[in-house]
Amino acid sequence: GYAPPAAVGRFVRHRDGHCRAPGCAREARFCDLDHVIAYPAGATTATNLQTLCRTHHGFKHHGGWTVTMTPDGVCTWTAPNGRSHTTHPTALHDDAA
């Protein structure tokens, strides 16, 4: 379905730690869960979900930005002008420490 199971939502919020938009530090607990590849074409799984604050959720869908995500949660945002920005999940940094 569209809405993720509670365990998947907890995992994604823990993995991401914050809004995944470039430069945003809004805590994941205050963010929406967003399908990187829009549902129903994209599955409701941890490898296709990211946390986005309401502002950046709208920005992604209406601002001309595109996002791709690797299986370990690294996101690449591409601006309308073609410039790319990479964001990393907090848990990936925590695991490396």
C-alpha cells in the first residue's frame, strides 16, 4: 500500500535523521515519508522512502527537482538548472564513527 508499515517508518526516520533535502536539518520525526519513485510505480519500502519536511516535500513535487536514492539511502538531488547535490542518511555517518 501507500502508507508504510510502522516498522518501516521507524527505520527510515532513524536512518535519515533529518529532512533529506540539501541543507535542511529539520528532524526526521517532524518530516513526511516521501516515495522517491512515486507510488504506485515505486514500492513502499525503505529503499524507496526518504524523510522530507513539508516545505521540501512540496519543493520536490512542484519545484522541478528530481531525486534518486541508492539502496543504502544516499540521495542525489538534481536542481532544475542541472546542478546536483548529495545528501547522506545520519545513520550512515553514525555507523562510520
